[in-house]
Amino acid sequence: MIVHCLFEQSGTFKNEFKKLGYEAYDYDILNDYGQTDYIIDLFKEIEGGYLGEPSIFDNIAQDDLILAFFPCTRFSSKIPPWLRGESYSQTNWNDTKKLKYAMDLHNEINKNYALISKMVCVAIDKSIKMVIENPYDHAHYLTMFWSIKPKIIDKNRRMNGDKFKKPTQYFFINCEPKNNIIFENYEAQKEEWIKYVRAKDGKSRQMLRSEIHPQYANRFIRQFLID
């Protein structure tokens, strides 16, 4: 099995798979961490694969695994107030400005919704095993408006060795979670709060908010993704 980590430029899951003896690669359009093995426009590849054109999905075998960290900013539960014109930053906006902003924002949401749906359609059509990670919230766009349901909802990642509580959902396509038992204890990390994260060490706030601790990645892989 070869593991293809899409939209992951940190190398966290990729490197933990490697430690466990698996061949793994990161794919992303950015390389801010110096870990991206294939610098590529994945949105373009998804569109091409969906239309039956040549794409990276042609080179992924049915025995392989895709682990996709699909961009989630437009699916966030923080988006609806902006659509309603109720965000604090919009206090002094007139109705015209609110409506124009909401139309542009809704177009972005629709674009991302179509892309993640097309990605799943490609995986189903090619019988490729795929696991998709995204934040979890009752008001999250995929929670409310997607026909694909998560097989795992981790409401507290700190219970498996991460530094963030950050509820996360995992969608399994053409495969099921393994549900293995991990016997060793995890090393508790100093807790960090998403809302207090600030840019540091050359990393943006968005980058730091999206990071997952290697210990959590290793335990998740062994518990749910491999035999």
C-alpha cells in the first residue's frame, strides 16, 4: 500500500506512515514546510479526474490509500454570520456591501463543495480507498449539507495525544475504520486553544491552527487505517 496525502504539506501523517514502514507522499500546491513531494494544483487534478481526463488519480492503485486534508476554511461554522451580515466586522457595512460580499463568499463555498464532492466521485468511480479529514461542528457546512456521513467523529483530539481539542470528523470512502486497540499510554501535550493561536516562528496563524501533533497522527494511523 502506498499512501497519498493530499493537501498536506506539513508531512506529519506522511512521516508517521514512513516510520511504520509504508511508502507515503505529500501533494499540495504549496511547500511552506519543505515536505511537499509533489507540488501540484490538486483542484485542477480533481476537475480533470472528474471529467475523465488524465490526472494523478490514474496512478493510484486500488490497494493504495488517499488521506485528504481538504481545505476547510469555507466550510467553517464561522462563515454563516458573514453570510447573514451579522459578523462584528460588518457592523458599519450597508446592505449593498453585505449582499455583494455574501454572494462572493457563497460562490467560494459552492466551488469548494463541488470540488470535495467531485473528489469523492472520482474515488468511487476508480474504487480508490480514501479518508477525508475536516473539522467537526454542528454548524459545519459538511455536517449540515453533505450526503456523505463521517465514520469517525473525534470530539477531543487531546485524548489521543494532540495539543488541540479541536473536534474533527473523518469520512471513509471505499473502506471502513479498523478500530484496533492501542494499548500504550499517550504523552499528554501542553494544551493550546485555537482562538489564541498567533503567528510565530515564520508560520502563519492558519498554518499553526491546522497542525496535528505527530503522536496523534501515529496513533490514528495504527488505530483506524492499517491492519
